[in-house]
Amino acid sequence: MSYRDLDRPPLDATALRAALTGPGRFWTDLVVTAETGSTNADVAAVARAGAPEGTVHTTDRQTAGRGRLDRVWEAPAGSGAIVSVLLRPAVPAARWVWLPLLVGLAVDATVQECGVASGLKWPNDVLVQGRKLAGILLERVETPEGAAAVIGVGLNVSMRRDELPVETATSLALEGATETDRTIVIRALLRNLEALYRAWSASGGDPAGGIRESYVRRCVTIGSEVTVSLPDAEPLRGLATGIDDLGRLLVGGRAISAGDVTHVRPSE
């Protein structure tokens, strides 16, 4: 990436590795690139080749990023914190559904550290006053060492209003953040994620270990009247009342899985 924009310095790979990796640390390898197609695809490839838990890939520019339901995710070079991590949770497979919610908590905490008041929209979007600031994508990858989770985060950092992909998006800079250096933002994100993941893993992935309580407290969807768009079915409308043990949203007494939902929006 040509460094011509003072608001968008390239990532400092040396500083990130010094702060996060090393003997005895959770983050085992950190790869920083100027450009790649997809950090999730890159991490999935090294996972299949036997990479350890704690592998991280981040980039200044992603050209083939994807969101949930294969939606396209694009951003100008240097404008976002684009991070994918490799996790190998030693917890029951049924509890993996909490991973994207856990990562959402880590992103939300990071945004708050940057001086922006945010909240979580179920299942894992980070919002500021209804505008999307970040999204998360989890992919399960089969490897010779067993199943692994590849989790990607896309956080809009310095994106300007005319660069927003949709009117309902925003960025840290547009929300008046006190920190927009992506190297510092990514360092904070990975530290928050490590702390939450270690606590969740120590509880055996039990949501009663604190993750659900923390998530419910930060989730702006709960307590709102919502319309849930479902594939091949009539929209479901009702009050979102909570999250069950499987990370499903409870709407009008019905449990909704993230994999079954196209959109969740506030009811008009």
C-alpha cells in the first residue's frame, strides 16, 4: 500500500508481534500483509496445514472479503481493522455457537476503549446508534488435528462518509473515536478476545460462566420489538426477550438460530 494518507498509516507488524506474540503467549503467530484476498481464507489454509491455535492474519487491504451469508465486505485500503484468528476450542461442539457472540463482545469492548459508545445487535454486529461499525464471520474448518474455528472481524476505523458501503454503516473516525491507529486498535482487540476466550474455555464453554450475562447486558436487540426475516417463511415479529443456552434469540417465545435468519431489524 502506498502510504500517502496521513490518517491511514500502514500496520506496524513489528509493534504488533512484540506486544502480542512470544514464548508462553496465547497468540502464537501474527502475519501482516499489505494486501490479500481474504484473511479468513488465508487462516483456513494454514489451519488445514496444521497451524496452531492463536494464529492471526491481518492486512491493510482485503480484496475478496465476505460477511455472513456470503455478503460482500469491502473497504478502502488502510481504512479498517481486518483480522482473522484460528481457534481450536476444547469444549463441546454444541457450545461453539457462542464463539461469534464472544468475539462480538471483544469487538464491542475494543470500540468502547476507543471512546465510542457501541452495542451489539444479535448475533454479532457492532452498532453505534443503529449504524453498523463492525461485522464478524465464523467458519468451521476440518483439519488433521480436528475441527478448528476461523473467525474474521471487519471493523471500520477511518472510513469516510463518502466511502461507506451503505447509509447504515459508520466508522470509528465518523463517531469521534479517541483512537484510530489500526495497530493500536488491533492490539486491543486481540487482548480483549484472548481474555474472553480464556475465561469461556476455562468454563468448558458454559454460557452460564459469564458470557451470556455479559452479552445480554450489551445486546441492544433484547427488549426491542423486531422483525426477523426467515428464508422461505413469513417474517416473525415480536419482542426479543433474551438469549437461550444455545445462543439463540428468543422472539415472542420462539428460539431463532443465527443460521436460520436472513435479517433482524427493529419493527416499524
